Amino acid sequence: MVEPFSMLVPYLNGEVHRAFAANVKGLQPQRLHEARPKPNIKKGGAVNPVADKNLTCRDCGKTFAFTEGEQEFYKSRGLMNEPQRCPDCRSAKRQERSRGGGGPREMFTVTCAQCGKETQVPFQPKQDRPVYCSDCYSKQKARR
């Protein structure tokens, strides 16, 4: 005897199982994405505006508006959580990450190997390699 199709379907959750079983019986299969909330649509196809939300920044404690445009952007990107920081703290955090921890760069004073002029460079120079000022470096680079 052949097992019914519903017995062969891996039982991931009840909805998947019922969807396949309904399909075998010739009924309209249940769609898994129907469990998601439907968009708030007015008659005529326009989406109801989502109200702005007032949130509190976790860094500075100020209240900021999570606008309907930002909420739509978050939804379109599949982001589930609301922002934790205000726009100013978000940009400061982003800038801190891009600079590798923030703060001014440590500069080292060196003497140019070609013209002898004192200059500053953003790296610790090694004794076995020549270091040039910006003018001499440009000339060296053009020769290559």
C-alpha cells in the first residue's frame, strides 16, 4: 500500500504539513506568507500612513522622531528592530567605526630622505625604508 502524500512531507510545522496535504487533495494550498501582517491599505490602493513614533536615544537620552518614511525604509530593507540611537549619535557612531576607534591620528615627525625637510607622516617609519615629504613622494611616484 502507498503511503498518503501527507505522510511523506517533512513535518517542519503544522502549516507546511497542511499546505502539502491540501494540495494533494486538490484543494487550494495554504500559502506560508499569508501569516505575515497585511499592509494597511485604504480603498483605492493608497497605503495608510504609519504614525511617527517618538523614541529615546540609548546614548544621549534625547527623544527623537522615527518618521513614517524611516519606518517604510526599515520595512523595505527587512529590518525588524527600531533604531536605538538618534540620527546625531548614529552618525557619530558610524564615523567612529570608520576611523577605527575615533580620535585624532598619531603623527610622527621625520626627515625627508631626499630633500632633508622635516615632515609628519601617519605611520611609524622603519629604519630600512626611506620616507619622503609629500612633494618628494609625488616626484617619486611620477617616476614609476
